[in-house]
Amino acid sequence: MSSIPANYLALFQPYMQEPPVDVLGCARAAGLEVYSVDLPNGVSGMIQRTNGNTFECYVDASEPSVRQRFTAAHELGHFVLHRDSLGQTHEDNYLLRSDGMTNWQETQANRFAADLLMPRELVAEAVEGGTTNVSELARLFNVSELAMGIRLGLKT
Ligand SMILES: [Zn+2]
């Protein structure tokens, strides 16, 4: 079971057909623009309310692209799952933790990100297709080896 709500999963489908998943396409389909910008030290990502219920997302341009993709997917998770808890500005530090959210909400956002970037069916297809090495799978999905290792159940 994906942790992504079915209505959003349907919206994201065109961007999740094959690896690597187009995380910016998914975010845009949900109504969230993602910008890669210089963020203050120690801040990996943030969501800002622009007006009413409209938000923009920023990820730290100085971090590696696999990291920016995971952060963007994590922030999209907050946008989809926790929109009512988002204040004016929501910041996640380098551990993808924040003052405004509970640990459970952060865990939910991380699961959402993993399900978005590494859909279980696509990972299974790649493994069945002969890509069994963690580094190769990580490259194929444009995620970190750590994230892919966790998805594969190799690390806890
Ligand atoms: Zn977060």
C-alpha cells in the first residue's frame, strides 16, 4: 500500500510511469511549485504560504540533487497530508525535522517521499529486469543509496 492518498496517486501517475520519478511534475500537478534556492544554513527545505491556501516550496540549492529531490518529495508530503497544520512558513532542517510538526508527521512525510520516489512496483520491476545492485538502483531512481537501501529493507 502506498502512503500517497489515491486521489493524489492518480494525479501523479503521468509523472511516475518509469524511473526516475518526476517529483517536480508531481508537485506541480498537486498545485505546488518547487524552487531550488539558497536557504539559510541548516535548512534543507521549506514551504511558504503565498496567499490563502496557496503554497510555494523551496529546497536548498547547495545540496546534492538526490537530496533536493527527497526534500521536495518530503515537503510535498506535508503539503498533501498536513496542509491544515502548515503555518505561514514551515521549515525542515537537514534531518527533515521541524518545530511545527510532530515526529509522526515527519515520519509520514518521509514515507510519502519514499513511496513517491521509489514506488514499490517500479522498484520490483527494475529488480526483476536484472538491476539488483543498490548503487545501480539508486542511480536509476535518482535517489541516495541510503534511501534505496532502506526501501529494499537492507538497512534499518
Ligand atoms: Zn518535514
